[in-house]
Amino acid sequence: MELREKKIGFIGAGNMAMAIINGLLNTKIVDKNNIYISDVDRNKLSHFDKLNLHTSDENIHTVMKSDIVILAVKPNVYDIVLKEISNIKDVNNKIFVSIAAGISIKYIKSFFHSDVKVIRTMPNTPALIGEGMIVTCCEPPVTESEFNLINKIFESIGKVQIISENYMNEVIAVNGSSPAYVYMMIEAMADAAVLRGIPRDSAYRLVAQSIAGAAKMVLETGMHPGQLKDMVCSPGGTTIQAVYQLEKSGFRASLIDAMEKCTEKAIELSKKYT
């Protein structure tokens, strides 16, 4: 069955649900009449009511109507939601999709009385503008064609990378949390520009576009980042002086240390959801 014929339900009406739904509507890969959203906070559903989508404050209603159920709630709410929906009939014919950090496939399956189909994902916030980096994984009884359907959903909001579930906690530091590091770098570089008299709005634009362009160079040229760095560093020039100072300050080591701490925290949090 094609994705357009599937009924897709969202439990939780937060930012990530909104990002995915906007992606589905913008790409038109799903009929809007086949989208269902539920949230216990009726106020969060007002945006989706304006889009004339099916909304409800009852999660069971959404699950019963859906072929694919995206669990778009915070990790600490998963046990409440899963207990609520675990006794619904025909769960074996549905696909449950996790988008929360630390929630294992095994943990989700433990709430059901049969071997349900679960796909685990880790999106990031640039998905809100269609530029997300989403990591996905699955295990039987999910079929290859079903997994492809879910990946197609996430391709509507960015790029998809399939990995083993063994690395899902480690990948959080790489894609899930990494936008925060970049935002901090943008802010610091803009502050340096302002220090030298460049207007704040111009500084943010100059820095953000430069970083976006540099990232695109890595993705589109296939060149090693070190090679691209060398292309900017003229002998005795300004850039190599800046690079030298960054190395003296432990720029790379600081990033690696931060990501290690992020991963350690992700592993710690995941222990209660395995």
C-alpha cells in the first residue's frame, strides 16, 4: 500500500509533530484527510483545527483510526501513553514510531501483549524548516517496505540516515543536540563582529550564511573538512592565525568533550527506558 493511502496518527501536538505534519502537507505525500492528532491539552490542537485536520483529546481514538502512530511526546510521558493504548485491538496491524531520545524499541514493545511493529527515530529541530537530520532504525516484525514508508515520512522534513539501534544513544550528540552547539558558535562569532562595529543584524546574517555555506561545501563536494579548511588558510594569512588561536584554546577538544558528556547523559537517561 502506498503512503498516501495510510492513515497517520500523532500522539502529541508539539513542535516536532507540527514539523512532520507540515512536511507531509507541503510535499503532499499524504492526504490531509488521513492525518489524526491528539493531545490532552486541547489548546495545542488549535493550529491543527485551523488546518481542518482530525483532532482529538483522546489518544485511544487517534490510535484506533491510524495505521501509523507517531509517538510525539516527551520521554517522561511515554509510559503514561503506552499504558493507555496498550490494550487496543489490532495493534499488530499498526506501526508505532518513536521520536524521543533514549526510548528503546524493547521498552515500547514491553507495554504490549504481542510483538508489535516499532520504528525508532531521532530527528532534530531544523526539521521545523525542512532541513532536519533524522536517524532511523527498526527490527522485525517491521518489513523493509514498512520501514521505507516511515523513512519517506521523515524525508519530507530533511535527510534520513539509517543506523543500528546500538548507536541511537551515541547519535544524539551528533544530530539531536548539535544544533545548540552551532547556535552558540553563531552567537559568539556575531558578538565578535559587533565588538568590531558591525551591526548586530548584519553580523548574524553574515555568520549564519557562512556556516550554512561551509556545511553545504562538505555535503556537496565530498572533500574532507581538513582539505576545505586548508583552502581558506593562505600562508601567513588571517585565517591560519585564527585557526592557530582556536587550536591553542582547545577548540576541537572542547567540542569532543562536550559531545562525550552529552552521550554519557543520553546513556544514563536511556537506562530506565530499555
